Amino acid sequence: MRLSKLFGKTQREIPAEAETTSHQLLLRAGMIAQVAAGVYSYLPLAWRVLKKIENIIREEMDAAGGQELMMPVLQPLELWQETGRDQAFGKGLFKLCDRRDRNLCLGPTHEEVITKLVSQYVQSYRDLPLRLYQIQTKFRDEPRPRAGLLRVREFTMKDLYSFDTDEEGLSRSYNRMLEAYQNIYARCGLPTLLVEADSGAIGGKDSHEFMLVTETGEDEVIYCPECRYSANAEKAQSIKGEAHDKKPLPLEEVKTPGAATIEEVSGFLKIAPEDTLKAVFYAADNELIFVVIRGDLEVNEIKLKNALKCYQLRLATEAEVSGAGIVAGAASPVGLSNIKVVADDSVTLGANFVAGANKPETHLKNVNYPRDFTAAIVTDIAKAHAGESCPRCGGKLLSAHGIEVGHIFKLGTFLSQKLGAYFTDPDGVSRPIIMGCYGIGLGRLLAAAIEQNHDDKGIIWPAPIAPYQLHLCPLFFDNPEVAAATEKLYNELTEAGWEVLLDDRIESPGVKFNDADLLGIPVRITISPRTLEKDSVELKRRTEKKAEVVTLADLEVRLKELMAGESLKTAVD
RNA sequence: CGGGGUGUAGCGCAGUCGGCUAGCGCGCAGCGUUCGGGACGCUGAGGUCGGAGGUUCAAGUCCUCUCACCCCGACCA
């Protein structure tokens, strides 16, 4: 490809709208153009990268027993109502009406369609297992699209769905996909971290995310360097400290004038925060929920939402709290009857806590679970933090930021039951198909690759997904000798199967070198009167500062060595 | 949805108290001189000042409404 003909131009200045590095570089390199918030056009360079990523994914899916198919973006809303997931997606679902006022939506994902489809074709255990996938545009009306391609409303996603007869089968599919995903990232030259993830209110048991670790990722990962435990902060657990071994003492009321927060109460009574109970109020699908957690901990709202199995969760308003007869600042689970109480399991790990008395400026001492109060749900709903102890081995937990570039789930039978996807087992018994689903966002992976691989000059593409392999950079292209040698070399390299971007512009060396750095193609070949005197060219890897001089005769051999090194390097990481 | 911000040429920006033909840099076109890490000179093209309404002799500038985009938060299988 000739740079002079390539659609899309590099820009020297950083577009004002972009703050994230990958967003800035994608715009400056002329790879994407914004059409609306979270909606982009992909120019030829970006499209080539996407196609490379897509091909790697396709090969790995096929190798893992996947069969590719295609399903529609346009889907009847009814289908989503059947599973109730129109509620789960809420406003995230793009809805529209056809000319006959039928309700449709733009598919945010395709579990419903594929489950229905599979239900039509699968009757027997002999038809299973099945692994079907598609690479398709999906739509989600994100509350806040941001950071260029990292969070968009229209995006290309590979989704594979597995269908098995039993849990072992599901585990086989799941593990095979996990392996395939690791192959994909390795082949793309993008080292990822495998973390345990939240599967949401409707998801099944296991779920893992693949995180590309970057400084600016919007997800937080909690991990243990000792035993390699790692989990999304949404899901991460930690050891909540030793139970204070005290015998329950009788309840006692104390005046706590002017003390409302945990800090004030524990300061006033000269006790540690972990000897208090904190009360937090939420509205779960508009029902008031009283949440109790040990004073030193914080509520993880994702865990709480999962425990409650609700669609919407928000902090309750002051009016809702006082309307229920609760005294803010001295709220108490003791003696409550008409409000649902959810307790973090930390309340069972101690004794003689200080809690509110539900009277102004009054607290209770020696509150004990379950003697003095009970909860409808007692489970882990606390946030884990770096610095706390690992739930597996007790080591010190650390945290890192990452970008979620893949997510796999064991779904179970929720969807197959709702949509009637059953099979007959060898005993003639009808059973729901056990499902899993496995997704990768292609555009996000592209952007994440840049977040992870760049310098102050521009992008540094991992070789396997670079838009071109070679950047042929003639200096003084208006010099007839240079032009002739360049054209000859360009033809030879192209015919030999190399993907070459030729900077055929008559520009100063500085401009050409800077654009080459910005575009980030792995190997730059400089050709000029100076190199031609020695029948040679200059090779420079994007990752290196220095160039090497290679004779034209040795060029192909040397290029092969270099590229082998590039892919080797990225596969090992 | 709450808070903050920005809309002036393809991109980045300036535009005073409301006042004459709306500027600057980059980029773009032409010519010339240069050129191994974003060169220089000359010439030139390019604008519904986000949109609508209003105030005024006069609006990029003031007022009202509205739209879009960005950032923080809420939200986000």
C-alpha cells in the first residue's frame, strides 16, 4: 500500500476530545473517526488490525471445535421478555419499533437467539455437545461511552456459546475455551491476566475475565503474588480478621452525644472500628434493605446485588430511611421486624459489637448475632482491598488496573429452561441443555493493545496484529535512483508475501520518521542515497532505538529472522 | 440521571466594553530554496461563529430555549 493513497491522514496535534492514550493515538494515526458518542468509523488501518485479530480468533475457535454462524442484530423484544433479561439490561437495550408497531431491539448479545435456534435443532443427547460462535456487531446503550474504543455503544464481538448434556461436559467446554482464549492473547502478542469474575445476578457459577494490565484500566484486579489468586475487585474476597474471642455480655445502652459515623462512635467509646456494626440502607428494586456490616468494612454493591438477586440497586434516600422509622446515625438491626436485613458474614466473626439503638444519640453495647438480631441473608458482601490477606493462602493481596478483554461464563440452564431448549438423555428423560458463553470485544482488544504498547512517539504494534509488517521509508523519494530502487524493492517484497506500507510521499525525513513511529509498524526499512551507495538499506525495529544496515542481497533473510523474533517474543510473554 | 466543561475553517486555538472586511498556528493547493528526526519563503483556497428565537442602529460577543460532544459520579451478565 502506498501511503500517499491510503485513506486516513496522520495528525500532529492531539484532538481535544481524546484523553486516553489509545484514543489519542488512534485519532492521530488516522485509524478511527467518531460518528456519535461511542460510535466510530474504522478507517483502513484499523480495519486491517481488526481483521487480523478476527482471523486469529476464528482459527482458535475453529480449533476448539467451534462452528461459525451468523445471527441477526435485529431481534424481537419478546424474546428478551421471555427470559426476563430485558429487565436485566434495562436502559442498556436499544429498542425500536417497526412500521407495524412491533417492538424490536438491537442485540446487545445473542444468547436468546442462539438458545431458541438450538432448541429447534437439538432433541437428543446425540446432538450434543455443540459449540457455536459468531463475530457480529452488537449494541449496548452504555450510560457513558468513553475512552475511544474502550467503551462504545456499537462494537464487534466474538461470542461462542457451548451446549452440553452435563456439568462435566460444560467444564470441558469451559476449559477448552479458557485454553483457546489464552492462545488468542498469546498469538496477538498481548499478555493477559486470568481473574475470577462476577457472573452477575443471572449468571451461573464460574466466570473468568481476561485482563490486559495497564496503568489506566478501568477495572481493578485484586491478586495474591504468593498463590496466584486473582479476582476482579467486584468479586474478590479477603480474610476479614480474627474473631475476638469474647463471651457474649448482656445488652447495654450508652449515650453517644454527637457521634453518628463509625469513626465518631468508635472514637467516643474508645473502641476499634471492627468492634462496631455499620448500617447502610439500599433500595433494591425499590424495596428498602437494611444492610449490616462490621464497622471496618465497606459494602461491595455487586456482591449485595447478587445476594438480593435484584435488577436495580441504589443507596436509599434519607426520606426512605426516616420514613421507615429508622434513626439515621443510630440505626439498629436490633428489634427490627418489617424491613429486610442483609448481613455481611463479618457480623458472625466477633462478639459484643456496638450498634445503633434506633434512638437519637444512643447506641447499644454487646450486640451479638444471632442472639440480638437476625438477617434474612448472611453472606459475604464486603469489598476486598489490597493490603488485606489472601483468602486462599493468607498472603498479602495487591491490586492492579486492567482492561477487560474477554469474559467467559458457565451459564447453566437458566436460559435453556426459559426458552425450552431441552434434550432427551439416554434414559429417555427430558433435561435442559447446560450452557456456557464466551466473549471477546475486538475493538476493545485493539485499543487495549495500544494502551499497553506505545511510547511518546506513537503506537508499537505487536507484530501479529500490526496493520502492515514493513514500513518502507524512502528518503529523497524525488531522487530518481532512490525512487527506482524503492519501487523495485517494494515490488519484490510484496511479491514475496510481505505486507508493506510504502511512504511514497516527498516529505522531509523528520516527517517520515515521525509518521512511521506514530503508525507503529514493527519494522522500518529506510532507503536513501546514503544507503544505496553501499547497496543496502537500514532496518529498524519499532521497539529499538538503533537501526542496522543490511545489504539488499541479505534483506529477505534478515527480515525473516527479525519477524520470527518478533512473533517469538510476543508468544512467550 | 446529578455535577463540571466545550462548541469559531479538516485539526489545535484567539477573538477586549457589543462596533469596521472574524484572526493565528498546523494541515491543504501552487511556485521556489531546503531536507537523515515534525525546514523556510512567497502566493492562494477554505467560515451557516453548533441550532432556533430574542434584545439592539449593530450580536461570534448580551438574554432565553435547544442540540451535540468531553470529563467526574451514578450506572454498566
